Amino acid sequence: MKWHLNLTPVEKWFDPSLHLPLIISGPCSAETKDQMFSTAAALSKIPQVKVFRAGIWKPRTRPDSFEGVGKKGLQWLKEIKKTFGLLTTVEVAKPAHIEACLKHGIDILWIGARTSSNPFSVQELAEALKGVDIPVLVKNPVNPDIDLWIGSFERLNKTGITKLGAIFRGFYPYEKTQLRNIPKWEVAIELKSIFNNLPILCDSSHISGTTEYIQSISQKALDLNFDGLMIESHINPKAALSDAMQQLTPGQLKKLLRTLVFRASSSDNPEFMSLLEQYRIKIDSIDFELLELLSRRMKIVKEIGKYKSLNNVTILQLRRWENIMKTRTDFGEKTGLSLDFIKHLLELVHKESIQIQTEIMNRLKSKPDE
């Protein structure tokens, strides 16, 4: 399937223009006017921070949790924009939210993970944005469904929104892990490969869940050529009414940004490009060798499938599979490959082998004379 989005470059979203990498920061939730202004004042002194974020309506799991201050927080953001010159961004989940944000001059809207998981909700928001020229950022759905994520961009694009961006915040883990959300980086990379002109920001705070991992997650995102970061910051995180564990103070954020390495996506150095091309040629050659070897392996698998069928033997041979896993992982680890990579690769190969043998047995069963 081919996808296409009509997109306006980030540099043309505002005048004066924004530049990448884009850094968005601010508290998880707007709580009080003093909290908002104190945080904004401190963040405005950090040159990299161009956009101030705050949750006005909070989609909480439990109804008795703090669910935001509502519309009065929008007035605070309007005053913050005027006072400190920061652009503002807010999460919206209903058409009424969009209407209120537009009335208060909010610069950028974002759609949260729970909302992007529901096509009905996204369609309602898209229709509410018809005729509106405003940037919209879309967080990935809570589960790693890239088609669902792409569908959100398509729905918005079809109603005329061309200033689109993605926010990668990881995926909900079914079991507790060190991180709040699992960063399946390959999903974001795939989105970038499909829409190479779609800016992607990393929500390091929501992936991390605590401030301990924000730096490493942020650096990983930048190394993967993400276009910016969304990092939560609160003037007094310990007193925060939501997500206190994952919010940095403005001072901590300033120090963190100094530690990050912002690398270029390419280089004009001819020596670098020449050596890089040599490495790439070697990788290309090895890749084709790998594919040829896999093809040879699958041809043998086909013969095995025929032999098993003729002798009325089951496809799955558990002891053989256990032996393959043990011997290959032992050997692979000795060569320096990671255990997870080896297991994942073997499982993919085994799945394809099972599929091939199943097809052969079904064919021979329907045509016994072959």
C-alpha cells in the first residue's frame, strides 16, 4: 500500500520560523496560575525551548484523579505566550476542546495516545478542524499499530490539515518494566521511512516514567534522527498533581539539554562520505549473501516438508527445535550477537519454515500423486 500526505514543512509553520530539533517543554498538567507562570518564566530562559506545553484536560484512568483545570488554564497560556514569547500547545480530545483552544490563541494542538487509538474520535477532531490552519501533533496509539497511527494523519490531512507532526511516546507494557512505556523504536523508524518529511518528536518523559531515564531516551531518539523532544518540566515536581515522577525542574532540563549530542543527519566531508560508502557497499554484499543463504535453507525446508508428508510425520519436531535454539544461541553469543536478536531471528526463520512445510503438506494431501 502506498501512503501520501500533503505536508507543510516545520520551517513554514510560523513567522518567525521554527527550526529543528524542536524542544517542547512544560508541566504535565496546568494546576495553578502561579505554577504555570513560574515554570514558563524559567523555561523561557532556556534557548532551546520554543514551545510551552501543559495539560488542560487530563484523560485519567480513574475518575477521582486530577483531570485538569479546564478552560481557565487556556487563559493562563494566553498570558504566558504574551509575557514570555513562547508558543503554546495543548492536548485536545473533543471538538469542544479545539474550539476553546482556538478562541484562546493556542498555537499547536496535540492528540493523545488514547484518542489516536480511536478512529471515531480522530475523525470528529478532523472534521472540527476543517478550514483551520494550525499545526497538529499526533501521539502514537497505546498499542504498536502503525496503520492506526497513519490513519490519524490521513484523516486530518483529508480535512485540510497540512501542518502535521508525530509524537512517539512508546507503547503500553502488559507487564511492569523499568520504563513506563516500551520504546519499540522500529515503529517510529518505519513511520519515518514511509513519510520522510513528517517531523517526529520523542516524548521522553512518557517513555521513561521517571526522570532517571529521560537523558538516555532523549539521546537515543536524537541518534535515530528524530526531529525534536517533548520533555515535561514542573517548577516543583514533588508537588505535581499528576506524573510527578517523570517531570524535571527547569534547572534539571537545562542541564540535561547541555549533555545531549545533536548530530547532523549527513555530512559534507568528502572523506567521511567516501568511507561511509565503502562500509555500505560491504553491508550490501553481506545482505545479499544472507538472503541467498536463507533461500537455500528454505529450499531444504521444502524437501523436508515433502519427506515428512510422505512418511506421515508431524511438522513440528520439538526436540529438534530446542536443539536449534540452544546450539545457535550459544554459537551466536560467542560471535558477539545479542541473545534477544538471535532468538528473534531464529523464531522468524522457524515460523517461515513451519509455514512452508504446512503449505507443502496441504498441497500433497490434496494431490497425493505428486
